[in-house]
Amino acid sequence: MLPDTVLDDGRVEELRTARALLRNWADDDLQPFAEMCADPLVMAHFPAPLSRAESHATVARVRAHFVEHGYGLWAVEIDGGFAGWTGLSWSEVTGTRELEIGWRLARAYWGRGLATEAAGTALAYGLQQVSRIVSFSAVTNERLWRVMERIGMRREREFAHPREDLPERLRRQVLYVADRQTCRPHSVFAEPAQRPARGSSPGATRRVQGAQPMDG
């Protein structure tokens, strides 16, 4: 069980893993997030890199999701620096409104198992909120769906993305699912942060128990 350490208004301020802090967004995150989303390699399986305005609008939507639901796509902090995002958002891409887990890390943080570690922790938290979580990617994005497998999700089916303006290379998607009955997320935990989150009380850090860090 996760300890009941959410803020008084129900928001989950932080999740901490052995190497990463999943936290609420700060204005200082806008610049490195925009740089990450402008990287052609990071965005290779998206229609195109994002402009600065598009990146800022994305963060605004993420912050609004936190206000509405109390959780969302957390900023990922590693060694005191912004590394990317991971977390949860409501989606209807599959034709049904479902909670989706996603992640994106800057290139400097690839190849160290950090996506698996952070996303596994977010998945463990999410399955305490709903009974089923989905994730999807272009069939060609093997790096992404291999992480889905490593955090305990299972491949369910392939489908055509409903966005007709997507490039043909991205139209075919693969759907992965996790549910409370069969999934044991690969999450990790560390002791609570020594400092409180921005604008929070020290008790706002939540620990998620599970396996040790994995490569990939």
C-alpha cells in the first residue's frame, strides 16, 4: 500500500524513486522541456518537433490536468536537473476514455534504465487510482514499447490512430495495457526527499515500493 501522504487538496505533489524525483512543474522547467521537444531524435516518432510556443502550451495543458484530477504527467528531476516527464493523462485515442501512461526523457538520460524506473513508479501509483491503464506508440517505436513490457504491461492489439493528419509511418499503433488483477509494476522507491516540494509540506512526498532499478 502507498502511504496516504497526499496534500490536503488531494494533489500528489511528488513520487520519488531510487534515482528520480517525479514532481509538479516549475516555470524553470519550460526551457529544458522546450529544448527536449525540439530535439529531432527525441521526437522521431512524433509528427514533428515542437516549437517553443507548442511546448509551452503542452505544459499548460499538463498543469490543468493536475488541477482537475490531482495527478498527471510529472516533471522528472534527476540529480537536481530537469530530465523529462512521465505520468498519467486521460485519453480517448483508442475509442474509449482511458487513463494513459506516458514518458519522454531528454537524450542525455537515455540508456540508463531511467524511463523504466520512473514510468514503473507512475504505473504503480496509477493502478491505485483506476483498475486499468493503457499506453500506446507507433509500431515502429520499439524503444518505447519495450519499456512498456519492462514495467509490466502486456500487448493487447494494434490499431489505426484516429488522427488522419498523421504521417503514414505513425498511423499504425500498438496498444499495451496493465490492470490491477494481473500487473505487478516494476517500480522502485527511495526515502522521502530531504527538502519539501515547491509550495508543499514535507509530508507531500509519496513512496512507491517495488523492484530494484532495471536497465533499459
